Amino acid sequence: GMPVHCISTDLHRGSLARQAVSLARTMCKMRALGFSLFEVVRAVTRAPADAIGIGSRGFGDLTAGKRAHATVFLEIDEPWELEDAEGERRVAPSR
């Protein structure tokens, strides 16, 4: 498949209520498409920080002894229905 470099929510008035909702949901959608947890986490952390030049300020990296910004998620193995921008639905194995 095509490599994923950066993942974002693309939140706007039309997507906020249904399709995008949050970065966590967008990450779930990418996992449901078969991307590894490592690929998805890198695409929402290190890759975007490097793309906009803020990686050197501690964004997108967790290194011992360095300052960092972090959010902790728990991936739960249970079926979860997701919807794309066209209204197509798919059941993901986890969320």
C-alpha cells in the first residue's frame, strides 16, 4: 500500500459532527485500513512536527531526558463502527 506520511483530522464545520470528530477517531480509521500502530502514531506525531519544523522544540518525540508533549491513548480490542466522508460504514476490530 501507499505509505502514510502525515495524518490529520481535516476538521471543519461539515466534518465535525460525523466523519472526523477527533484525531483519535481518524487514527482508528487508519488502523482499520491496515496501518500498523507504529505507522499511525508516527504519522500524527514525528512526521507532522518535522514537516512544520517544530521537532527540535520537543514536538513529535519522546526521548529520555528531553522535554516532550504527549497524549496517552489506549487501543481497545472491540468492534467499532466507523463512517467515512461519503457515508460508507465499516466495522473496525479495535478503537
